[in-house]
Amino acid sequence: LGPLDNPTKMLRDLVCSGKLSFLMEAHDGLSAAIVKQAGFKGLWASGLSISSALGYRDANEASWTEVVDAVERMVDASGLPILVDGESGFGNFNNARLLATKLLQHGAAGVCLEDKAFPKRNSFVGNRHPLVDIDEFSGRLRAVKDTTGNDLVLVARIEALIAGYGLDEALRRADAYADAGADAILIHSRKTDADEIMAFAKEWQKLPIVIVPTKYYRTPVSAYRDAGISTVIWANHAMRAAVAGMRAVCARIAAEESVAGVEPEVATLEDVFGLLRYDELASAEDRYLPKH
Ligand code: SPV
Ligand code: MG
């Protein structure tokens, strides 16, 4: 697919367009190619999904270099602008700006940093989600902005609602992160309805708002459009589809001692070859290999 002209501009246009846009999760090159084929214009490199695909827990067990490597495969395989889940930055301001620099060098379009301590854990796991204080996290954001400037979209993710501190604390943090140079705010919730997200969106309009309706999935997107929300991230559904699909196929093959039954259920090899552009390799061989 070749490198994108300007993935950062493409992501900025999606997140800051004033029109509701969608980022779809991927976790490796193959899932990224499928996201592209489905017609999505941008991709979320999910920490949860990348960790899960690598067999790690979403608790900063995967190293930042493993994340950068996974992102690079997604960039190459999809040609889409990618917003990368940068977790809490893998340390302090210095680790965060190094991560951002490396992501930029490897083709990412944006990074999302959350205001939690390292090591963080997934927002839906347990109740222990210590936040870092506002000044410390603002320093992390400023360090990333000073290092990557407008070459990387910087999304600041607020975990105050996840940690149980309520709307006022979330709003205070949003103001501070906007002042620190964030391009957009991701407000996260673990509630099964969108009420606290909607309350935040009603109170706060300084920057584009990004949301992740994993637990409050029943709310129709028209409600987000009406609330002026900028971007919806479908954060983990390619990974969860892979789990369900692989489990069903493996169980059936084990039970039937045959692959005949699952053949119509699985993607053909031609399908896989198409997704990964084997046709391009064939025409390159015609061009570059000796004819005899
Ligand atoms: C991820 O996809 O890794 C996220 C979103 O950070 S969540 O899992 O909801 O925390
Ligand atoms: Mg994550």
C-alpha cells in the first residue's frame, strides 16, 4: 500500500471535522487490513487487543517496543491513519515523549495517553485505577507536544470517571489537559448507560470529544451526533470476533477430527492472499525477476 501522504492530517480531519467519525480497533496487520476492507477511515490500535493477541494481560505487560512493532505492521497492512493507545505513556514524561517519537517514526498518526500511573491496568478490570495528579500528567502531555508538535495528533484520556471521582474532577482535568496542548479529549466510562458521558459532553466543548462505548453499547450513535461528540472508538470487537471465531472452529475440528465441516465457515486462502496483496507481489515478480 505504501506510506500514506499525511496520516496525521487524515486523523486530525477525522477527529476534528465537526462530524461524527469512527475508529475501528485492530491489533495486527491482518486485522488492520480487514478494518480497511470494511471501509473504516481510521484505526484504533488498542492496547487491550494488542496485548491479548500477544498473549499478555492489559496491564503494561507488553513492552512499548512490542506496541510500536505491532503498530508498524498495521500501518503497512492497512494504509489507514492510526490512533495508538499509548496507555499511560510507559512511565513519566520522558518515556511518553520517547513513545510518541517512535510511534511517529513508524507511521502512526496519533497517540492517546491516559492519566493513570504505570503500570496501568485495563479500565474494566478490578477497582484499582490510581490516577496521576493533574500537574504530572499535564507535564507528560506538554513533553509529547513539545517533541512531536503537530506531526502527531495528541489525545488526552481522562480516567476520572473510571476511577470513581465524578464529573467535576473529569471537567477539571479536561481543562488542564486542553491547556497542556491536547488536540482532543477521550472521556472514558465503565457504566452500562451513556449518562455520565452525555453529562460531560454537555458541560465541556473546548476540544473534540472521543468516546469508547464498550460497556454502554446500546446507545444509538445518533445520540452522540446530537451531543456534538467527535469520534466513536469501537475498541475491541475485531479481537473479540477473532476469539469467538477461532474458539468455535478449533472446538469443531477437535470434536470432528476433520476440517471438512469447517471449510465453508472459514476464510478461503484466496481471501487471505487478497487481503495481503499477493497480486502486487506477482506483478512485481514479473517486473523484477529474470524472465528465464
Ligand atoms: C483499549 O482498547 O485498550 C482501551 C479501551 O484502552 S478500554 O479497553 O476500554 O480501556
Ligand atoms: Mg487500552
